[in-house]
Amino acid sequence: MNSQSWSLTIRWLHLGLAFSVTLQLFLSLVMEEPGEAEGYGAWAFAAHEIFGLTAFSFAILNWLWVASGRDGGLKHLLPYHPDGLKAVWQDVKGLLRFRLPQGGAVAGLPGLIEGLGLSVVTVQGAVGFAIFVLLPADGELPETYEWLGELHEAFGSLVWIYWFGHGGMAVCHRLLGDDVLRRISPFSGKRGGESG
């Protein structure tokens, strides 16, 4: 697999995750609390639950896919090994010289950033799932579990930061002539091949 390629499977998982997380974020701006929700606000809350479970599912599928050794494996997303840390450092030095790191299923700064984002979305999804299971019909979490709501809100802010940052990085790549958006799209004519 060349350093620029992602498998078709990971490209579909990325699209599903990007779409569901984006919907989640924007629904969170218009939804109302379940106990107070009426009309459009109630619809938005229900959609937030559905797309939250969808985003969480895509995150889990993504972890399972890379944990099986595909698309660079876990070492791509979590470069905790000496070669991975060295690759991250090389990418950082390149950025200081205004050179963008190459994307793809290899260890380095792009993989680390992707891994951090996937981790934040996974934690947010897990907390959201716990709230979904524990939330009674009246919409008030029992006092024992109020910390889950606070944690969900805090990680929601991190997901927003990641969404803007990751999107901004993709735009920078595009403006500088890197076709990363085409390469990550499952609709592009160039197929990265299933990596193993």
C-alpha cells in the first residue's frame, strides 16, 4: 500500500463518521432538552439520539477495522512506538518549514490527529449512549448520573474544536494543491485498494 492510499472500507467509514458527526453537532444547536422539548426542538433531540448512535457505531467500526491491522493498524492512529513518534516529529519539523505531511495509512502527524479525533468522538459517543440508556422519559438524569451530562457537554466542545480543526486542515491541503479530499472520498475514481 502506498503512503497515500486508504482502503475503500476506511473511506466509507470516514464518510459515515464525518456525516453523522456533522449532523450531530448541528442538531445539538437546535434541539431542546427532552423534558422541555416541543415541536421542532423535540424532533431535533430525537434525531440527535439517532445520529449519535450512528456516529458511535461508525467510530466503533473504524476502531475494529484498524485494530484488525488494516489501513496502517492501530500504530497509524496511535503512534506510541518509536518509529511512529519519529514520524510525528518529522511531520512537525516539516510543518515548521511550511511543508504539509503526506496523508494515508502511515504513522505520522495526520494519523495521530485522526486517532485523537476518533478517540474524542468515541468517548463522546459512549457517554451519549450511557445517557440514552439512563435517561428517563421526563428527560431528567438522576442526580447520581448528572456528571455524565457535564462530561457529554465537555466532550461536545472537543468534538466541535476537532471538527473545525480537521476541516480546516483539509481546506489547507486543498488550497496548497494536495488532493487529500479526493483520495479520502469513496466516490473518487481512484481506488486505494483494500489494505491488509
